[in-house]
Amino acid sequence: MPSRAPRTPQPGEAARLTDELRAAGFTKSSIARIIDRDASLVSQFYTRGKGAAFVPALTRVLAAVHTAGITDLDELTSIAAPHITRRTTASGTRARVRTKAVLITPAGTGTGRAGAQAIASGAARLRPLIAEAARQGLRLAFTIRMPKSGYTLASGSRTDSPGIRRDVVQRADHTEERSYGSAATGGFDAADFAHRVDAAGGDVTAAVHGWLLETGRIHPDAPITHLEVRTWRPR
């Protein structure tokens, strides 16, 4: 008797409410922030049928958006928080929320990376790193990876990344890594990028893509496939 293929859970009420919030202008990343979870969990509302525990919170958030016109993420987070119940383990204790620690050393150095899956959902795991770097007045640099055809400037061009021409890595899959900013060249103000991320609704990928586009370094449809952010304390 042939084995049956495992059934994929159908998206439920959480996915429907998420769709309505996205139609109202919110991203998966911003919705994840509102419910204080990682954006990958929001994606699982669709792929694994998860999210039932967040339906009461999402319902109230949607009502606040539609009836009161509230769009501020911090205010919506406050509205959602009282209606989110942590799941329990088999022993009845409250389950731990799995999060990735963001570490910035006392010297101000920190690193965060996002691969293809995290990039697709806005690289939300990098947002706390950038926010904390901004709070501490740090500098930052980043390395992106995308198809070579996505860049508008020649590989190693001083116009593209002045002073760090050596930091270009070409991959066998026709992608290329390029670094922007370093301690030697001064890097970028973390506060500026934090503002860009906030303006993009928490979507780090969109914020970095927007900067690359504004500065004429990439084509509009160029997809970022990997992203790394590094921080340090200016002397």
C-alpha cells in the first residue's frame, strides 16, 4: 500500500488577519514586531498553520488600525501584548520564547548575519543589533551578496566602495559579495540606518536595498541574497 504524503496544514485565522494587516500597509516584519516574535513565525502562519495563540491579539490590532487609524508600531505592540498567552510545556510551565541573542561587546563590536530565508522576511533578526548600535552611538558597516548583474558599478570600483576595494568576493553561483564601510574609512552612522529601518517598517533588507539604490550602486530589481552588519565604537 503506497504511503501517503504528509499533509501540509492549511493557513488559519492568524494568516487571514495577517493578510488584512499587510493589505493595510504592514510588512511581515512589522507584524512580527507587534506580537514580539521573529518574522519567521509569521511566515509559519501560512506554511505550517501556526498562530492560533495570536488571533486575539491580531484581532485587536486590526481593529485599532481600522477603527482608530493607529499605525505606530510601539502603540500597536502595547495593544497586542495583554492578549498574547505564552504556550505551556507538557509539565505545565510557560514555554521559553526562542530568540537569537544579539551581542554587542563593551568595546562596541557586534556582528549579525541574515541568509536567504531571513532576507526574504526582512532580516528582522538584524534590527535589534542596528537599534542597539544607534542607542550606543556606534558606527556600522555591512556586506551584501547579490547576483553580479545586480550591481551598476564595476567590481572593485573606488566609486562603489572607496578604500576597501579588496573586500569583493566572487562566488561560483554568479553572486558577488561587496563590503560597504569599515573602521578605516569611518563607516556609517548607526542612527541613520536605524531611522531608515524604522521608515521601512522594520524591514532591514528594504532599508539597505533603498540605500544602495539611492546611491546608484544597484539596479532597482537587484535581489539581496545575504546580508551582514558589523558595528564598532568610534575613537
